Amino acid sequence: MADHRTRHFRNNLRIERDNAALYGRLAELADDARLSQVYRRIAAGEHSNAQFWEARLREVGQAVPPPRIGPRVRALSWFAQRFGTEFVMPTVVRLAHADHQVTPVDRSGHRDHFPLSQAAGPHGLRHRAQSGNTLRAAVLGANDGLVSNVSLVMGMAGAATGDRAVLLAGLAGLVAGACSMALGEWLSVNSSREFYQAQITERAERLAVAPEDGLEHIAGFYREKGLEPAAAEHLAEHIAETPRAALDMLVREDLGVDPAELGGSAWGAAISSFCLFACGALFPVAPYFFLGGYSALLASACSTAAGLALIGIGTSLFTGRSMLFSIARQFGITAAAAAITYGVGHLLGVVLS
């Protein structure tokens, strides 16, 4: 029981220290002065929480471990420095929920988790999910390319078709897969845009024909947020004086989208998907440009392993799981897929020969 409590205290201390360090770094990098002040306030609170868990460890006769910044915090700080704090905030908030589900709140009122949701909720700060989710899309796109192409390369290698055939098949898989991903993203964004445009047009027509319905709808939004009926009606009337503002609010509240963006650029999504898939697919095929035979196969496996490690690290940033678990899961899934395709390729090679 004592060992369990000690592990619990140490885990909480590690989380609070990481959280304090992360928000301290975000405060240094934030361009907005108000946002920087909020980050500093959260960092100070987490530093206080860390001191609380240090005291709990001392009470049970355990030594307090020296401060050490975890790799996840280092990685998020690196991304924040190069792409801005908004880039990492959706990942930070997602980690808050993951840690909250794993660790309960202490009865004393001190948090046993990252209170990262404070950055998006209680302080009234809204971060654009589109920019932050770029990290998630990048990792998943590269993962798709790597897993699919390593399966193709291993299947061709198992069929003993020769190094030239393996290289050509790998390049064909890279181009075909990247084009398929790009086309899929382009269609997805355009279809989403067309759907939302139709919804916006329908609401604009209803607002023009029956403005009183729109007024009541807007007042309902404010009542749901806790305003008194009279205050809600007053605010709704003020907004309804400008039809464009009324339509904007209806679209944002009903559909949950920004009318000015509607899913972002279809071409941007297509190009990024093409590049990310191609980057992942290049790992298993690149050694065949320089090597042949068993050496190329071994180098392909090592290159794939390096790519999987990078993807596992990236995955851990937005899932909240440990990096070792994420890397091991990537290795397990990809190894299973590669083994199956290698075996099937070998069997087909024997049968066809």
C-alpha cells in the first residue's frame, strides 16, 4: 500500500512539474501579452501543486526526486517555438483530458493531472483547432504512407522478384498512395465546404423570410449559456440589427464552423496530404536506391524502424500515452502487417514460379 502511494505521489509530482515547465515555456513564446500572463498564472499554480506533492513524499519518508523535464514537454516546446503556441494547444488540452481520466483528484483539492483545459475554458481563451490539429494530421498521414508502403515492399521482397522490381513497386506505391490521399482530402474538404455553404444559404433565406424566428433562436443560445431571459432577448435584438452578424452567430452556434473558413483550403489539404504520405512511404523504399539483396532488405527494415519511432513519438504527443507504449504499438502493428505481406508474397512467388 505504501509503495502504491509513493508511486502515486511521484507520478503526480512528475506531471505537475512537467505542466509547470510547459506553461512557463508557452508564456515565454506567446505573442499576446494577455495570453502570456494567463500561461504564467497557470504555471505558478502548477508549481504550487508540485510543492504539495513534494511535501506528501517527505511525509511518507521518501526522497524528493530532482526536477527533470520529460521528453513530451521538450517536444511540445520545440513545436511551439517554431510554429506558435496555438499549434500545440489542442494537443495540450487533449493531454489534460487523458491525464484526468487516468488519475483522480486528491481529496485535499490539489489536482492530480494537467489542468491544461484551463487554457481553453475558464480563462475564455479560444485556440484555433485547425492549426493545432496539423500535428495530428501530419503524424497520421506519414504513418499511413509508411505502413502501406513497407507492406508493399516486404510483399515484393518475399516474392523474390529482384531489387529493381522492389524499388519500382515501392515508388509506384508511394506515388499512387500519395495521389489517392491527396485526391481524397481534396474531395473531402470540397464536399464539406459545399455542405456548409448549402446550410448557410438555407439559414440566410430563413433569416430573411422570418427574422423573428432567428431572433428567438439567438436568444435561446444566450439562455442556454445562463443569461436571464430579458438579458438574452436584449442581446439577441442587438445582434439581429445586423443581419450579417446574426447569420454569422447562427452558423457558428448551429454548425460549429467559422463561415470565413469552412474547412480550410482544399488544395492546401491535398498538397499537405500528398507530401506527408510520400515522406512516410519513402522510409522503406529509400535503401533500395543504394543497396541490393539482403543488405537492402535489412536497411529497409532499419529505416522503417527509425520512421516508426518518430511516428510513435509524434503519436504520443496527441494521445497522452507514453512514448515507449506508442513506439511499441507502432512496431507491433507494422511488423504484423509486414510479416503477413512478406509471407503472402513469398507464397505467391513460389506458386507463380
